[in-house]
Amino acid sequence: MSSVIKVAEGKYPGYDITIERGILDSVGEKVRPLTKATRAAIITDSNVAPLYLKRVIDSFKSAGFEVLSFAFPAGEPNKTLETVNRIMECFLIGKLTRGDIAVALGGGVTGDLTGFASAIYLRGIDFVQIPTSFLSQVDSSVGGKTGCDLPFGKNLCGAFHNPIAVYIDSNTLDTLPDHYKADGLAESIKAGAIRLPKLFELFENGIEGSVDEVIRQSVQMKADIVERDFTEKGERTLLNFGHTLGHAIEKYENFCGLSHGEAVSVGMALITKASEKAGLTKKGTYDRLVDCLKKYGLPYTTNIPLDELALLCTSDKKSIGSSIKLVLISEIGNAFIKEIAWDKLLPFIKEGKC
Ligand SMILES: NC(=O)c1ccc[n+]([C@@H]2O[C@H](COP(=O)([O-])OP(=O)(O)OC[C@H]3O[C@@H](n4cnc5c(N)ncnc54)[C@H](O)[C@@H]3O)[C@@H](O)[C@H]2O)c1
Ligand SMILES: [Zn+2]
């Protein structure tokens, strides 16, 4: 079965997200009518290359593309400007022109790096996303955010650059190590908690056998929000539910402790506990959220002192002036933004005072 989600972003060109098992072998022919490119540069990482690169190369070759490929060493520590440079060197060596395309085959790191290199090489070439990790299939391949880390912090450098198409083959999840599944699970449970009560219920009942449906609903939700607020001036902020405290946890642990999804999971629980105490969230929502997180082995508490976390939150990208925009839920499926003064943050997360 195949589902297609259309993303139309006003002044930005729209694109389709196709979810179909086994689509990896026909991505080339699907891309062919979308571009006049003669060359396709397939960028992947050292873990994904031995698993899926050949199939994707063969598919693009049989669709008539001249294909070149490059695999960078896998992992977040390689999400650097240096790797972006190496990807652009590959484009240059392969003589990619403005009319040619890049293809990101891999997780969120591959998508962000390839998208960014495509955004800046020759002032921008088209690119295609073939996400292979759960996180990239439910979240990062949609929305046009691309970039890399700087020595000063994560995702500090980047550009908005939409793909011309996204192809999701959930069969690739069979080889994804369990450890990385947690990140996608947390972001998808977040999608349910902020906007999709039915998706949240699906998680509560168990997603066995419904992975494609989970991907479809998560992607549709993100696409709808991003369509209305591409550059994150308003509604897109809601996607940051759990992220303010989550980012603070990641920073406190120097990015060597909980993974991003696990930290977001704790962030969602902590902020909902506080907002329920403050009377801003329907009673019982925290318990429901935590039960769901527990069901998927996701963490919901931390030993890090809350005052340390509050301090780190004020250096979050989303803090403005002397206040911070917190994303809260009034109940499962309904998120809203509450702006709170920096000095009120600690009493809020500690005792629900606001
Ligand atoms: N652009 C956005 O909107 C956005 C949103 C969320 C996260 N992100 C970014 O995404 C990144 C995290 O994404 P990620 O978790 O996919 O990281 P990742 O790309 O590092 O992938 C995780 C690991 O899984 C491996 N892998 C990927 N697919 C596989 C498969 N099918 N089989 C076996 N191994 C596979 C990778 O080699 C890697 O070791 C972060 O850098 C984050 O900043 C971006
Ligand atoms: Zn996230």
C-alpha cells in the first residue's frame, strides 16, 4: 500500500511525501519526471551504505541517471561543516550542475547535511530525501530544516531548503538498532500529544502492525503545521513540546547522556506535571502521558536538579528577551504556547506556580 502526503507551502514549491514498503527499488523512476537532471549524487553514511546504497544506485541508474555516491562516517559528531565540505567536494568531482540533484539516503544526520550542502552548493540545487531511521521518517525529513552543528552547539548553522520529494520505506526500520527507535517514538508520541488524540490512543493500545499508519499521521501533522508556518514564526513552535527541558537535559549531560528523543520524553513529562499542578492542564493528563511513555520504554524523570535545568533553558534558542515560550498541553491532542518570565520558570517547573 502506498500513501502520498502533499506539502504545499505557499510561496515555496510544494512536494510529495510517499510512504510505501519496498519503494527503495523504484525511487529512481519516481524521481525521473520531477527533474531534468542528468546526474544524481547519492549521499549516505557508513552504516546505511552497506545496507541500502546499491539498491538506490541501481534504481537511479535504471531510470537513466548518471550516479555518483559518497558515504561519510556515521554519527552526530560528523554533522559538521567539514562533512558539508566533503559532500560539496563530491558534488564538484562529479561535476554536478545547477540542474542536477542530490539524494539523502539515511537518518536525520544524512538528511540535514545533504539538504544543507544542496542549499548552498552553486547557490542551491534540488535534493530528494530517502529517510531510513524512524526519527527521520516521522519527523526530520519533513519541514525543510537543514544544517549542521558547530563546535559551540547543535544545529547552529543551516538553511531552510525543501526537498523535491520524500520517499519513506518503512522496511528499512528492520535493520535500525533498537536504541535509535526511541527517538522516533518520542517525536511521534509528541505529535499525538500536541495535535492527534487518535494517534496517541493508537500508541496507548500498541502500535504493533501499524508502523506505516504512525508514520503517515506524524508526517501529515508536521506537514500541515509547517505548511502554515514554514519559518517558525508561530504555530511551528508547538512542535517543540518537551523540547525546552529536553534540550536543557541534553546540554547538562553534554550530549553524552540521554538521546534527543529520550530527553524530549522527560521534557514532555516534567512540563506536563508542572502545567497540571498549575491548573493549565486537565487532571489525569500527566498520568496518561507517563503511562504511554513507559509502555515504549521511554524515560519520564531525571535526577538533574531542576534549578540547573531552568538555568540552561534560558539559553535555549526559543527564549526571547527576558521570557521563554513554553509549549504546554491543555489535554492530550491540544497544545498551546505560554510565555513565561525567566525568573518564573523555576517556580513553574518545580511547583506549578505561575
Ligand atoms: N531537520 C529537522 O527538522 C530535524 C528534526 C529532528 C531531528 N533532526 C536531526 O536529526 C538527527 C538525528 O536523526 P537520526 O536519529 O536519524 O540520526 P542518524 O542519522 O545519526 O541515524 C541514527 C543511526 O542509525 C543509523 N541508521 C539510519 N538508518 C538506518 C537503518 N535503516 N538501518 C541501520 N542503521 C541505520 C545511522 O547510521 C546512525 O548510526 C539529529 O542531528 C537532529 O538534529 C533534524
Ligand atoms: Zn526533536
